[in-house]
Amino acid sequence: MAHVPPDLLFLALLVVSLALIFAGGTFAKVVAFMVVGLVGAVFGGVLVAQYISPQWDLVGVLLGFIIGGFLGMILLPMGIGLIVGYAGYILALGLGLTSTLALATGIVFFIIGLVLSSKIIKVVTAVGGGFLLFNVLVYFGLGSILSTLIAGALTLIGLWVQLASRKVTQPAATNAGSQQNAGQ
């Protein structure tokens, strides 16, 4: 097996860390699409080859990939809601609440996680990318303090970029052409 030079590996990690920091929400959706799409491709290929015809297995693979990929993107917020809900449940149990109250807390946290999933993805990927960037910068010899400052600043900028509103503001509509002249 060929040996990958460490500098090349850390350059790749630098690119991944910057992608996570500045486009983590999109990055997570693409990864979810690809991973679940690949599982769907295998599942679709096997089903079509077994129950329809082995000659049509490529169609099953393509349909399985597309359907699986979209399911992955649709279920990603559900997974985030489950993680946040479970964390709320465990936190409530740790605070000494009864099992019923802990379950209710978990359900509330699940709903919060589901509603805020897109923002949670962006924050988590930016922070994870920042930690990865810190390690890459330390590897390249920048030192802990400078690496922390650079990674922290880029993480904050990346969070701002990801969380900034992407809506195009529409100019306010005017009634200039639709009003009747009162004097005529």
C-alpha cells in the first residue's frame, strides 16, 4: 500500500476543517445524502435483482441511491432531535427528576432539537471544524496560542457566515400606480 505523506494528509484535513467551518450545514446534508444513498443503493440493487430481474439491478441501485439519499436528508433533523431529546432525558435523570418527568423533558428537548436542527448542525459542524483546524495548525508548527486564536476567529466568522440570513430582501411595495386621484 502506498504511503501518504503526512503533510498531504494534513492539507486535506485543513480543507475539510475549512469546509466544516464555513459550509458545515451543506456539508452535513451532502454526507447524509451520500451515506444513506449508498445504503439505499445496495438495498435497491439487491431487491430488484432478487425479486424482479438481475438485468434490472442497475435501475434498482440508482433508484435506491436517490430515494435513500433523500430519506437521509429528510431524517437528518429527526436524528438531531433524537440526540437532543436523549441528552435532555439523561440530564433530567442526572438532576434527580422522576422517570416520568425525565421522559417529558426528553420529549420537550426532542421537539426543540427538531425545530432548531438546521442551526444545531451549523453550530456543531463549525465548532468541530474549528477543533480540527486547531490540530492542523499545531501540526504545522504555529503553536497552541496562535492556533487557538486563528481557529477561534475563523470559527466565529464561519458561524456568522453559516447563520447569516440567506434571504434576499424584497423592496417594499408601493401603491404609487394603484391609487386613484382624489381630485379627478
